[in-house]
Amino acid sequence: MNRREFLAGALAMPLGLSGRAAAQAPIFTGDMHFHSFFAESRYHARPLAQSLAAGNTTLAAWSLVGDLLWFDVKTYKQKSEPKAGEALGWFQRELGRIKEHIAQQNLKIVRTPADVDLALRGQTHIVLTVEGANFIDNNAAQRVKLAHDAGLRSIQLVHYTRNAIGDIQTEPSQLPGLTPLGKQVVRECNRLGILIDLAHSTEPAIADALSISQAPMIWSHGSVTRQPSSSGPVWRRRQLSLESAKAIASKGGVVGLWSLATDVGKTIEGYGDRMLELAEWLGDEHVAFGTDLNGLGPFGVVSGYGDLNRIVQHWQRKGVAEARIRKLAIENYARVLKAALRVPRT
Ligand SMILES: [Zn+2]
């Protein structure tokens, strides 16, 4: 067989047919949480397509920081209140910039479960999401629909500023859980097919969301601890209790491990090992990457998507079963996203 015939044969072969072909298929990776475009940051994942390709990363959630203008990025303290309409204006402007870059990069945006399947087969897709749904103001029905129409398929309810949805993890609680508006946001997300992201939410708010949501949810980024703390450094307050992580998992959800060096270790291998430990705690079906790339800047152990490949290789060297690697690397995120995107027929 000459080279041309060989190539033609390879191209004609349906995906995933022979065991040997499957074993040789690349291991794609996914990321439930990354940023880019922070005004003065030097840690952008740009140009995005090239950055993602370095990690075989085919499903990545680009998170617009919904409350960026209203907190101090050094202390993570709220510094002002958005005036009426300001948070929506910021959301729309920033989303415009994000979509422009995605289009320039010839990347696709996830809108349907079929798009997620394409990502699993190697066609890179971006999930549009927002960190802190302040743009909703007091209008759940209209604004969640607006976000869905704009292509968002994931919404993180809260971040570092107070909004009308619920309390934040890093400040003292003022509410018993989600507000009535917050509960309505959960229902609207379920109805339209938007994945709910509980990161930065308090434990009572998580419990409320779990009792209402018809779809599994994620905690996109952070870490899990047996000893949660409501005081101490911000990263300690950002940790999720093992109890709540298990509750999210028990409803089919997925917890993403961020790459904050102080928390997960100073090496890529250490981060990979922490992922395996989390999988032992929650089950192999309930853990994913949530790098927070660019959000953590110089404090993140993951400095580019090529590092996700290094983690996959580290797992392979350790003899982790391929099926387990694929779940952690991308399949868990894909599964929970597809489940949330499927609009209930009832
Ligand atoms: Zn965050």
C-alpha cells in the first residue's frame, strides 16, 4: 500500500471501530473554567485555538467575570455596587469581545448536546459561561433567556460580590440559602438547558439548589476539604466541604479542581495526583479539570493547556486505566453538560 492509499484508508475508517484504533485515539481534555481578556493580565490563553491545541483540549468553558468591575482584584472584596443596568451592560460588552475572539479563532460554541459529542471526537468547542450572574439583576425569566439566546450554556450563580441570587462563600452569610429569585434562576436554567455552576456558593445555597434542580450541576473550580473554614485566607474560604461535594456528586454532578499552587501543590504532577485523590473521595465519574487558567495568574500551577497533556501523560506513566483517565480528562464534564443541555420534555 502506498502512502496515499494508506492515508485514504485511515480517513475512511469510521471512528472508534477497532480496539487498536481506539487505543491509539488521542486523549482529549476539557476544562470547566478558564478566563481570558483581563485588562492588564499577562496570562491570557491567547491566541486561544493554538493554546487549546497544545493540550488536545476540545471542550473548555470560557468564563466572563460578571462582577469584575465591582470588586478589588487583589483583596477579593467588593468595592462598589453596580448601578441599575450596569452589570447587564458589562456582560453584553464583554460577551461581544469574547465571541469576537472565538470567531477570529475559528472555534465553535457549544449550543446542543450534539456539539458536546463533536468535542468528544476532537472538534474544539467553547462553552460560554459567566462567573457571577449579576447581569440577572431582579429579572430571572428575562435575563436567563437573554443569556441562553446569546449562547451561554452554563451560569455560575455568584462570585465575589453580593447579588440578588445568594450569599458568597468568602463573606459572612446573610441569607438562609438561595433567595426566591435564586431559586427561580435554577428553574429557568433547567427549563432552557443551561448548566448550573455552584462555585463560590455557600453550603446552604448549594443544598437549596440541589433540592430544586432537575439536572445535575457542577462546582466548576476550587478544591474539596474535610475541614472547611469560613475564616483564614481567601483560598481556604473557597474550599468546598467534602459533604457538599458528595451531595453534588450524588445527583450526578461534577466537581472541578482548580490549579492554585498553594492548595494543590507546586507541580503539575502534584495537581494530577490531587485529581486522583478527589476521584477516590467522590468517585471517578465526578471529577474534572477546572483550571481557572488566567484567573489565578502566576499562582496557578497550570500555565497553559499543554500542561493538561502533561497530566494525562503523568497518569499514563502511573498506570492509571485509560477509561479512568478519559473520564477525568473530559468525559465527566461532557456528560454533565449534556445532561443539563437536554431540555426536559414535560
Ligand atoms: Zn472563581
